[in-house]
Amino acid sequence: MGRRRNIKVNLYLNQQEKNFLEEASKKVGITQSNYIRLTMYLLQPKEKPGKEFYNDMKLLHNIANNMNQIAKKLNIDESENSKFYARQKYENEIQKLNNFILEIEKKYLDPEKKNLWQS
């Protein structure tokens, strides 16, 4: 009986990826092909999000930029205490906004780990 796998797939890697694949497969004692087959089922890419996602992301980035510009402007016109308070407040808000952006990206773009043991 012949091989069960008879379809060849060419894969292009950069040097770092090639080195990783060689070392990782060697560490577990399997071929590079088997390593790829075993690991390819662990992450499931999410579908490409629609236009709404990209519009929302653009809006969020614009808001963050506007907040940064406002903070800079406030710092020019304020006393030292007010400058410090405004700077702290806007840095906190920008951090919250950046965290929200990361959550949205994770929700829409990051691959999900698959549970191979559930059907």
C-alpha cells in the first residue's frame, strides 16, 4: 500500500522560522512535516473582519491621537499642578483606549486555541 499523504505543499520560511522549525522538530524527535501537521491544528485563525471593524479601529486610533493632541495643548496653557494632573489623566485615558484597541484586535483578529479533545 502507498503513502496516505500524497499531496506535496511548498512552504516558504525566513531563516528564523526555518531555524525554529528545525530545532523544535529535533527537540521532540519528529520530522519537520510531522511537527507542522501536529501544530497546525492548535490555532484556528479567525475570519477576516468586515469593514465595520476597520472603520471602528480607525476611529479609535483617531480618538487616541486627538486625546494626545489635546493633552499637549492643555499642558501649554496650564499651571504646573494642572499640567501634571492633565498629563496623568490623559496618559491614563490613552492607556485605557490602547487596551480597548488591543481587546478589539484580539476579539476579531487573534487566532483562537482549539481544544482538540472536544468534538
